Amino acid sequence: MDSLTHIVIGGALGELTLGKKIGNKAIIIGAVANTIPDLDVFFTKFAVTPEQGLQMHRGFTHAFFFHPFIALPFAFLLYTIFRKKIPLLTCYFVFLSGFITHVLLDGGTTYGTQMLMPFTNKLISWNNLSVVDPLFTIPVLLFFIVVWFFNKENNLRRNLAAISLVLSLIYLGTSTFNKLNSAKVFKQNLQQQNIQYTQFSTTPTMFTSFLWNVLAVNDSMIYVGEYSVFQKNKKVDFVGFKRNIDLLEPVKNTAAVQALLWFSQGNYLVEQGQNDTLEFYNIKWGRGDFTNTKPKEAFRFYFKIYKDRKGTVAFKSVEPDFTRKDFANYFSLIHHRIFD
């Protein structure tokens, strides 16, 4: 999830746990506890290669196995600061629960989380929530804004925290229901259109759980489509992209390409680039532009695979420079796709 969501969710949990004892400081502590796992971004700056940096994010700081150990120093620090007010076990619970909540939220998004390290580095993602979804965040954000105006003894603070979390959980349940329903619609359409696939996944469109993407993959093609929970008919128009996976054969066993294959979770296609480079499209988020059928326009984020000066295969991320107009066009696009 985005940082703001982690902050406000952590703040609400901190209020429920410590609010009556230490007031607004509980909100700050909860927000910090729920944010700490994302400090792995700091470690990626010391990565020697791009693939190491890619694999570090949502790595050991997002792994349940390490959380009991990582929580210990933070718990002792909190206990030292509030020795007379908060028991050590409560301090430990605050941070441990913050870490676990963070990972569970991230696991709901499409990026993928290595939550079972060190036993496996498999990226786990339930794909039932967009990495940024205002309707999930707003109830807890409102609590986060309003709570500062109430005295720590006022039980309304705890009630607001609980209500905001329940509302967000209800929305999460709705999002999960929409995912299951859209998956059923997608599979029916794939069968009716005689599209064969060996891998199937559905993901929410950015910023909403009312519009869903499908990825149906086989060895040669990857089919994408969108379905709005509000559309009157159940017909889905699929667009097929050639995967061109044979282009990777000369470099497939290199560390750089193996990292990209791992990160894509099988949802990728390859295009020949300029000057002996390859363009690797990790499309597990679905199309960014539902009106385009060309990879570079439909999937504007991709990786360029090339050989560096030493002849080592490497990659770099290619990202567009979004303007306000781009964002306005995107919101208009998803609005019309959801409701028209």
C-alpha cells in the first residue's frame, strides 16, 4: 500500500492500543510502527546491481519470520521512554502488530511481498486491493485528522478509530467480492471465446476496486481485458499480445533477467528494442491505457535490458514523466470505463 495508508492505519491501531495512556503520542507511535517495514527502500540504495535492488524491496523487513526479532529493539526503546506507563509486552505488541498489519496490507496489492522469507523468496499477492485506493484509505484518514481535537480521556477517540478500521475492512471485503465476481465473468468469456491459457490472474485497476483487469497467459500470447462491476452486459473484449519469450533465450540465465522473470510472476512480454536492447514489459498490473493495443502505449512502465560496458547483462527501469494532464486523462478514462 501507499505510505499514507500505512501511516493512518498504524495511527488508528496505536490509538486503540495506547491512546488512553499517552494520547496523541500513541497515534504517532502506531504510524511509525506501521511504516518501519518500508525502510527497506533505504537499503536498496546500497544495492550493487539493479536486480539486487529490485529483490530487496518487500524483502526481509516484510517477512513474518524476522518480525519478532526486528520488533525487540523498538519495543525496548519505547519501554525506556514510557517506562512508568506502558508494560514491555505491550510495547512489543504495538510494533509486532504494526509490522504484521503492514505486510498483510501489502500482500493484498499486486506488487508482491516476500512474506515467507527465508524459506522462499516467492512474491505473494492476493490482488484484492489497489496499491492506492482512496475509498479504502479515506475512513481512517478522517479519523487521523479529527482525533487530534479530542482529549485522550474521551472514549470517542477509540470509537472513531474502531469505526474507521471497520469501514475500511468492509470496503476490503467488497473489493474481494468484486474480485471473485470479476474472475468468474472473465473465465466465462475466455471459455466462450475459446482462448486457451495456462496462467490466470485478476487485479484491480489503480485507484479503484470497481474496475478489474485480467491476465490470461499461455506460452505464445498474453490476453488482457477489463470488466467494470457496473457494466450492464457481461461481455469482455480481450486484447492479445505476443509474448516473444524466445527473444530472452540468449540472456535468460543471467542474474538480471532471472530477477525480472521473478518479479513479473509470469506476466510479461518482450519486444525488440533499439541497438540490440530488449524491452521487458512486466504487465501484472494490467493496461494503463485501455484504448491502446501497442505495448509501449498500453504499458508505459517497462524495463530495458542491455549489456553494460563490461558486457554484463543489466536492466534499467523506463518510466514516463507524468503531467497533471496525464493524470486528468487517466481519471477520466477509468471513470468512463467504470460507468459507461
